[in-house]
Amino acid sequence: MSTHTATISWARNKAAFTDLKYSRGHTWRFDGGVTVPASSSPSVVRVPLSVEAAVDPEEAFVAALSSCHMLTYLALAAKAGFVVDSYEDTAVGTMGKSAQAKPWVAEVVLRPKIVFAGRAPTPEAHCELHERAHHECFIANSVKTDVRVEA
């Protein structure tokens, strides 16, 4: 099996820290060399302690689910002989409270819009491709969040 590495870096930068007034801004550095500005969500920790322009863990979680579903769908569509010209998903994650009253991403709804070149799958085949993609997506298989596809 493969391994995947992300290096998460944060520095206090002379903030008092124990007063909780430190920046939540940090970076994510991935094994391929990409560095992404990250922060807590402004809905969790107010700006300026959060960096609104950065990616927060909740957004990254939603993006990872959407990206995995898309990549799986594209592979299945190609194997079935369909040519996809474009795929766009405006995925939405909704926070909730767990049974233990802890905040969590309770639901992620994927809303892919797919454009095919030439022959497109029937509505039934399209739904089947999404169903298979959902069941084969290893990110979706790794979480207890309810992931729904509204294609």
C-alpha cells in the first residue's frame, strides 16, 4: 500500500498564546511540493485570529471527498466508454453535533455537473456510475460522514 505525507507548520510569532489570541494561520506542505495556506475556519475562530483567505480543515475535508468521487467517477466512465469533457462539483459540507455532542461534519452533498463528448450515459447508467464511484472512493470509505450525491 502507499503512504501519503503532509507537513503541517505553525509558529507562535511572539503571540502571548495562553490568552488564546494567537493566529491560527499555518501551512500545509505536501509531498509533491505544493504549499497551501491553511487556518481554522472563521466560523470556529473569528478573524483576525483565523485567516479567511486560507483553506480550513472542514473545506479540505469536503474537497477531498469531492475530488475522490470525481476521480473514481472519471475512471469508471472512461472504462465504460464515455468521454467526459468537464466535471464540476459545488460540494457542501454541513456541520452538526455527534451523539456525544461534539461538532463534526455530519453531511457532505456532492452536486456534480458533467459534460460528455458524444455519447452520454442514460440517466440510469449515470446514477449507477455515481453509485459505484461512491462505493469505490477510498475517502468516502474512510469516514462516517453521510455523503450524498445529487447528480
